[in-house]
Amino acid sequence: MNRARILVVDDELIMRESLAGWLQRDGHEVQTASSGEAALELIKETRFDILLVDIKMEGISGLEVLKAVKENDPDIAIVMITAYGSIQTAIEAIKNGAYDYLLKPFDPHELGVLIEKILENQAQARENLYLREQYKERTRFESLIGQSRVMQEVFELIQNVSSTNSTILITGETGTGKGLAAKAIHSHSPRCHGPFVIVNCGAIPEHLMESELFGYQKGAFTDAKSTKKGRLEMAHGGTLFLDEIGEISMRMQIDLLRILEDRVFYRVGGTQPMEADFRVIAATNRNLQEAIKEGAFREDLYYRLNVISFKMPSLSERKEDIPLMAEHFLRRFSQETNRQIDQISREAMDEMMLYEWPGNVRELENAIERSVVIAKKRKILPGDLPIFRPGEICISSDNTLEGVEKVHINRVLHENGWNISKAAKTLGIDRSTLYGKIKRYKIEKLLKTPITR
């Protein structure tokens, strides 16, 4: 049975003690209040999962407690306790947001079944809420693929760490599949039935990060029309994946460190401490040790995150996996686009094996998708691939990985008319990352002559 924090509100001592005793024997954490006034004061200090509230009490009635609680936190499940003669009032309470009602006298077994049902529904509601928020950001490919030695080592490591509850830091270049590795760890862990909640630290503006992580209370700011759960609360019972953790601001690093230490936080505009039970997996393409030296990342946060760490290999480190992944993406996109593209020509595969893939697996995936869409025959030919080959026009003599990446980004920007959203999608990166690379490489919209293959 799941453990819940429950508040029993009843002005009859015998009823309070009986309910508390039954619930505590089932393993729940229980507090009691002898009046509506006392209950509302307790709720200001502590967050409860479930309230059991007597309808008829002196002073503030059960219905008034229901309305006050629901206005501030609509997710708390409230069960009304009523005598036979007050059933109509109980029905009115359900219309106002009560979960159910119990008729005096009631069976302890009936109470236990109801509590368990409420907890199951709350867990499902958290999962559904996150799935709706996650839909637009979901990953394009479902699983890690690879038969190379380095990937077999990654698979073995994922298998070993999944059963633990330790914090994990995954490093590696952009597009190597760090998010997929995090999802695989979650899927093989004891928390697999809980939510997998993603926080893209590089894509959420700093001024919105606080409300995204912590949520906010109704009225906390002008647009806060209702109370909203944050990602920390959504991750309760599951895994919190902090992607691009190296991009988080210093101020948020301090807040995050505190949360990782005690798992307690406050919604924006809230005074009530919130608790959430989640495992943390973080990922970054930055060298955090260098960031620490530069004063851009806190050393104490790094050690808190770096309990277990591993690096996702770049595609250039496992080129023997390219044919396997290319065939996988070919089958997938042929089916999704309803195009009969059956194979990749030997010449096209040779060029893919020669190419360095600065965008890694994500770039390979996007290259195959584009090739499937534009291919004029039932096989992908070299001319269908959006990659540089010997003899192409090149706007740089810098043959380092950064130089090649700069040329590639410049070309993709040109081909997409400097439409940042389209260019980012082609490159397999998000808009903020692309803007960062444009700034880093000082790429300017100066090229007049079209680049041709």
C-alpha cells in the first residue's frame, strides 16, 4: 500500500482517534484537527495528500473547509464524513470538488480501499499531467541502438545502475543520445511505473525556470490565474531528468543544490513546504570541471550530481553502428512518410561512413529523414544526403571539428533561408543551442552565392 499524509478533521474526539488509529495501522502519516479553523491553520504549514472532513462542525463547517482548500490546492483529495441525515449535503460537497463521502458508521476496510483508490488516481493524474506537457518535446527516436563495443559497455552500465537510486550524470556531445540513456535507466528502474519528467535547462528562459521547476500558487503573479504544479512535483515517484544542466544559472544552481539535499521546496508565491520523492539524472555536453574553474558552475552541485557518471560516445567513436542505425531510421521514416524507399545504396553508405557527423546520432537521423523525403528512386543515393563530401564548395579552410561544424551550420542556415526553427530541426538541435553556436562561431548572414552540391 502507498503511504499518504492524511489530515482528519472532526469535532468528535472518538471519531478522530478511531480514524487516525485505522489509518496509522495501514502505514499512513496522520494528523488530526478538532475544528475547521484548526484544519486551515495546519494546511498552511503542511501539505496533505488527503483530507477526511466532517461536514457538520461548530464554527467553520466541512463545506467551508472544502471550498477554502480547493481554492488554494485543487489537487488535494477531500473525503467528507457525514451521518445518514446529511447525505444531500455530502452530494453538494462532491459537486464542489470533494472526492467522495463516507457515511457514519463505516467499515475500516472500506476506508482503506477508498484511500488506496485515491492514491492510485493521484499518481495517474501526475503522470497524465506530465505526458500532456511533454508531448511537444518528446524525442524523435524510441531507443538506443548499437552493436559496437563502446555501446555494449554503455548498455551494461545502464543495466547495472538502473536498480540503484543514486544520482547520475551523463556527459557527451550534443545528439549522442544522453536523453535516451536517461530514459532507459528510468525504464529499467524500480521507478519505471512513475513519471519520467524532463527539464531542458538550456531551453527554458531563466525568468521562467523557477515557476517551471517549483510551480506557483494562484495569485503569485499577474498571470497566475490558478495554482500550477512544477516539474519537481510532477516527478514524484519517478525520475527527474535535468537535460543541459550546464546551462542553468548560478542562482538556480543554489536552489537546485538545496532541493537535491532535502527534497523540500516551495511553490512560487507559496509558504507551504512541498516534498517530492524522485531520482535525479542530469546530462550535459559541457565540461563541468572546466566550467567550475571558470566560475560558471558550482563545485558542490557538481559533486552532488556526479555520484555515478558515464559518457555517451560520439558517432565518430562508433562508426560501425552507422549502417545499423541508418537502416533503422530508413524503415521508420519510410513507414511514417508512406514512401517506398527500400534501401541505401553502397555509395551513399560509404559517404556516411566517411562523414564525421558533428551532430552525432541526431544529425544522422535527420539526414535519413530528409533523404527519404527527397529521394527520387526506391533507394537513397549519395546526392540525397545533406552532408559535405570532397569537392564541395567550402567556406573555410579550418579542418578541425569546430571548423567543420561551423561550415555545416552556415550551410544549413543558408539552405533554410536563415529560418532558425527550420535550421535547428535539420541540425537536430533546439533553437537556443543554434543561437549559441551562431554567436560562438560569429556566423553572419553574408553569403550571397548559393552553396551547391
